[in-house]
Amino acid sequence: MSDLTKKGQPNKVKWGVAQEVSFKVLKQRLANAPILHLPDPSLAYILRTDASDKGIGALLMQDIEGCKFPIAFASKKLLPREEKFSVIEKECLALVWAVKRFHVYLYGKQFTIETDHHPLAYITKAKMNNNRVMRWALDLQPYRYVVHVIKGSENFGADFLSRCVANDE
């Protein structure tokens, strides 16, 4: 992949046997300890979300002794109609989709949402002129959460998941 970032390289990805083997090794390493941790119900959850032009991604984590460990990953390719949403709508869609996706972990618990999209910090406080975002804000009312804005460089997990979506969900 790093060869594709070199100056003057075409933007086409050549997928061969070596790339397929590397991809399978990466998938196995992401799915095995110490990367993924079992959730500890006594600890608070951290949910990071992000949206790109083509997909949305989410990363569910827990802070264990000062180190954040992933519990689950999720991503989804946007539907053609969703690709036409504004940036705030895509980011809000990513947030609502992720909360619903991880409902079994998050419902009834206080958790933190970390996003690099500053307007989402005001989703419960601001007067909304966008009916779609307002409806999604209502969907989030049963949950107890706090939104923290983080730097885009810190949101690499969810950012990666939102950009590397497959053809299917």
C-alpha cells in the first residue's frame, strides 16, 4: 500500500496473490489477542465514529489501566442516497448507526462518544434546522453519553474503517 502513496504513482490498486495473503494475515491479526479485548461490563465504553464520502466506521473501546483497547470494529458502505448527505448528516448517521450497532454494550450505561467532527458535540444542545439530524438526535435520547471532540489524527481507527468499506455491509 505504501507504494501507492509515492509521487507519480497511478491511483489504481493491483490486487494479486501477495496482496491477498497480506490482507488475510492482517485480518487474522486484527481478530486475535492482544488486539481485541473482551468487554468488561464494570468499565465505561468509548465509541469513536467517522464518516467519509463512501462509508461510515465505528470503533468501540474501553480504557483499561490508562490504555484504550478495542472491543469491536464496524463499518458500512453508504447507500447511493446516503452518499448525497451533507457532512453533518453523514457524521450524525455514523454516530446513530454505531450506537444502534453496539446497543447491547451501550444501552443503560454512561459512555463517551469521541468524534473529530466538532458540530456533533452540540447535537443535544443546539437548535436544529435539519429534520434528519433532529430525528437522529431523538433516536439517541434513550442513551446516556457525553460527546468529546478529538483531533482527526487521533481518530485513525474509525477513519480507516469509514474509508475501507467493502462492496457489501
